[in-house]
Amino acid sequence: MSLDRTIQFRHVSYLWDEKQVAAMAGDEVALLIYRSNLLGADLRLTNYGGGNTSCKVQAKDPLTGASTEVMWVKGSGGDLGTLKKSGLAALYVDRLRSLQRVYRGVEHEDEMVELFNHCIFDLSSKAPSIDTPLHGFLPFAHIDHLHPDAAIAIAAAKDGEKITQELFSGTIGWVDWQRPGFDLGLKLKQCLDENPGIRGIMLGSHGLFTWGDTAYESYINTLEVVERCAQYLAENTGKKAPVFGGAKITSPPQEKRHAQAIALAPLLRGYCSSQVRMVGHFTDDARVLEFINSKDIDRLAPMGTSCPDHFLRTKISPLVLELKPDADLSDTTKIKALLAPQFEAYREMYTEYYKSCRHPDSPAMRDANPVVVLYPGIGMFTFAKDKQTARVASEFYINAINVMKGAEAVSAYTSLPRQEAFNIEYWLLEEAKLQRMPKPKALSGRVALVTGSAGGIGKAIAMKFAAEGAVVVINDNDETRLATARETFAKDFGKDVFAAEVLDVTTESSVRSVFNATILAFGGVDIVVNCAGLSISKPLEEHTEADWNLVYDVLVKGQFLVTREGAGIMRKQGFGGDVLNIVSKNALVSGPNNAAYGSAKAAQLHLSRLNAAELGKDHIRVNTVNPDAVISDSKIWAGAWAEGRAKAYGVKVEELPAYYASRTLLNEIIVPEDIANACFVFVGGLLNKATGNVLNVDGGVAMAFVR
């Protein structure tokens, strides 16, 4: 293979590092993983979770002791950018190829997948994917199968085969669209046999195969082919006609776009969650705006995507809203009247698509709601079971936009035929994969905002909710403390499970700003936990007006502002929600040196009752958890409050935990996780018909019994 070492990469990233590679000399599997990670790190080469790579090596057969050829290939699932050896499948090459003798034709394609298991060399390796034979029947030591936007744009063009032939002077073969599987592997081998010496194969509407005799040759070959495709598109974009036919509308400034998105997202989330609660993602990326503002959106958007990877994550087509960018979104009733028929029309379209394409053994129809919602002039919303899936769907639709843009620049865009799309979406093997996925956790699809969640009780609650499947918005008025919490959540849960915002609960603008950020990040909110707090312990005569105002502002006014804002969003969504107020046993028990704090806690408790009575009609439940003496990781106990309480009770500060435990019926020290567990009891699904309740988590303080 002749590789052009003089090429200058402008459209892809050359990341190969000879120093790192030197340590892997002779370990072809390590080089495969290294190459895969480099390819996956550049989203212009392949999208998240897309593509697969392989290498073939000689290994000692554990049964015979003889040398045998083994193929290591990315297994089912996973992502090239983070691929490790545990994500590879290892198979005997001769056994895999011998399956040709039992192959009964394309009508019996799916039965071959089970037979892959009889070819496994390393029994601890990953399950083989459907793309395994695509690598197995090609003779090359290293192979890359990727989904670069630039290559797919040519593969999805009406004249894609002709363009490929001319662009690469016959050195890249062509195989028409076909669903991945055993037969496609045979087609790739046939293409190579008929075109000896080619450096790769373009798969119609699908992607690219490239290869090399070494890991580096495969890597550089892949980069060169994709670079050439991208350069060709760049040279031709806008040459024959304006991109996407030119602009039809102009977007307002970003501030206005975000304001419109914030006003609309909870309504969209409500419609998209009619069957399963969904988490949202919003972007007004320039590539999205160019597409949704164009004259061609009405022609191109309904066509759907071409690459199966794009399609599986974005559905048959997006919902394009018939809504002006400057529409007045303040009247929720009026906007719902506009949105409802548009969603109903989409569901009817999807139902007709299913009915007209289904096979006798097709799985039951899935959720008919859109995954991608386009708002011309404003941006793109995506909704899925969790934040990562929603974000990835957004990224994949941007990939699809790139493909449409490129294909239209050099020819005309073609999408997968409806029947082929259905055969991918409702493929029995895909259904089996879905059935093997872990069942959703109790809080999957839920968005929770917990005030004061950078430490103590609030942090424990947020971590509990995240562990149970929710996405959470952590916040604090202490930026340093919040930064530390951000690091903890990123390490424990990853970037898609949380957002972090500075919040001053006493300021209306700060509260609204954080809820707006919550909407932009996740589409809405389902659970609001009022946990932010502080306390001042002084004798009555020492209490100042400033002390009093501060305690009431944080505890009472803060609870009021946060609940009001959260309830407004929940009403827009239309499926209820939960407000949890972390109050205190002091709301019910009188004690010395506690006038401001104790009375503010009593106000919080009664405000909870009032809100429960008012919000019940909207299926918004309001419940209270009453802790006592939760000292661990609490800012309240770090200073004067602890000293004041110790003085009031005639003990030393360090004796407070034991003192508080000794006066309880259970003689237990209460920790933040105890309060988090109590909160989960209210929102975990078993108490969906409970509101206005008070749950004491104080070790048993008889004076604090509600009744």
C-alpha cells in the first residue's frame, strides 16, 4: 500500500506519538487499543460509540499448543475513545471463516451471531458484535471501520459511487448499502477480490473501511482517506448553490435564544415524557442554526438520516416545530394548544411508519415521541432516558446535519429507505440488546435540584439521588466548597449526571438563574429539595436584627423562592413532582438560645403544609424531613452555632454528638446519609400518593413527635 506521507492534515487530527508507541513494541493488541483511542478522540473521524477496529495476531492455541491466527476486534457496545482490552472480543480467524460452510443466506443472517460464540479464543473477552465478520473476511492485519461525517456525506450522496471512484482514482472500493452482518462481510471480501490493491471500501450510506499491515499504516491510511473526503467537501461547499438553499430566517441573539429555550423546554419535556420520563439536552450550535434556519429544512429534515449509527439514536426523523423564533411563550395554555397537535401528528406519523414496515415477528412499537425537536431560529432539543443518551443523540444529529450538508454540496442527499430504517430500528438483534440492558433505577429520568448541596446533608442527598439514577443540580453560595463538590461528583458519577451552579437562595434573580441553568442542562426539574441553611445560637437579648433577618432570609424566604420557581416549572411539564423540605426537630421543640432558628424552622414546617395544600391539584407533593444534630460535614456546626449549643447544654463542643445521641430514644448519632435515605423514601416511587407528611430522622426525640 502506498501512503502519502506528505499530506497536511487540516480536517482531522494527527495524534500518533512515537514515544508512547515505543513502549508497546511487539504488542499488536496494545497498539490496536492505542490506535482506537486516537481515532475515538477525534469526533470528525467517528462518533461516540460508533465504529470498530481490529487486529489479527498469531497466538498459541491453549488446546493444541500450535500457533493460530486470532482476531481482536471491538466487541458489542463501548466507545473507541475509551476502549480497553476488556472491550475487545478475541476469535479464532479460521473458525470464523469456516462459518461460510453453514451460512444459509441473507434470510438467515441473524442466526450467525450465536455461532460467533463458537469461534471465541479468549473466553473472558467481550461478546462479538454484528460487525465481526466485516473484519474477519478481510486479510489485513489492522482494520478500521469508522463513521466520519465527511466520508458518509459522499456515501450518502446520490452520485456517491461515482464520486468515490473519481476522488480516489479507483483506490477505494464501493459496496452498496446493506445491513451489517455476515453477508456484508462476504461482500467486502468480494469487493477486495475484484479490486486488488485498493486501500479501503466505502459502504453506501454507512461509513468507511480502511486498513494497513501495521497499526500505524492503518491509522495513517484512515486519516488520509478522511482528510481527502473532507477537503473535497470543503472545496465544493457553497460552490454550486448556497448551503441548504440559503437562510430562510435569522436567529435572534443568544440571550434571546436561551430565553426562548428556557420557556419552551419544560413543555417539550412534558410531551416527550408521555410514556417514559425523559431528560433533555439543548444546543444552539452554529451548525444546528445553519440547518434549522435554512430554506431546505422542510425538505431534508423529514428524510431522516443515512448512517445506522445516526438513525438508531435520533429516530426516523425529527419534529420541526411550527413556531416563530420570536413567539410569545409566556402564555402556557396558548403554547400548549399550538404544540399538542404537532406532537400528535408526529406520533401518528411514527405509528404509521411502524405499521407499514413491521414484520410478523417485529417487536412491539416503542415510544412514538420524537427524540430530536428542532425549533427554527432557536436551536435543537433532544430527549432520552438519561442525560448522556440525550447529549449523544444531539451529537449524532449534528453528524447527520454535517452529512446532509456535504452530500448536498457535491450531489444530492439520500437517506435510508423507510423499510431499511425500520429493519435497523426493530432488528431482533437490537431488541435483544435492549432487553439485556439493566433495568432503570428508581430515579432514572428524574431531575433533582438540591439547595446547599456542596456539603453535609445536601451533598449526601444529591449523591443518593445520583446513585439512584437521577441527574442532579448541586449548588452552594460558597464557590470554593462547590468546586470541591464538583470534583467529587465528576469522579463518582461523570459529567452527564450533574450540573453545578452558585446559588444564593435569598435572592430571586439567583434562584431564577439556577433554575434556568437547570432547564438548559436537563430540560426541567422533578424534585426540589430545600436544604440550604444556617443557624445562629444566641440568647434572646444578644440576637440582633441582622441575625434575625439573615436566618429568616435563608430558611424561610429561600424555601419560598425555590419552591415557587420549581413548582412553576413542574406545572409546565404537567406530570407533577416532589418538593422536599429539610426542616428540623426544632420546628416542634422549644429550646434555649434559639429564637430565630427555632421560629424560622417552625415557619418552614408550616409553609410546607401550606404548599402541600396548594400544589396537590398539580400532583406536586410537598413533604418534610426533620433531622436533628447532623454534625458531620456541616458548616452550621463548624463555628459559633456548635459553641452556642454546647454552652446552652453545659457540655464541650466535642461532646455534642454523644450528648445529642444520649437524649434520643434509640441512642443513635444521625449522619447525612440517614437524611438522604429518608428523602429517597419520599421520591423513590413507593409514596407517590403521599403529601403533607413529616418524617422525623432524629434517633427518636419524643418531644418532636408530630402527634
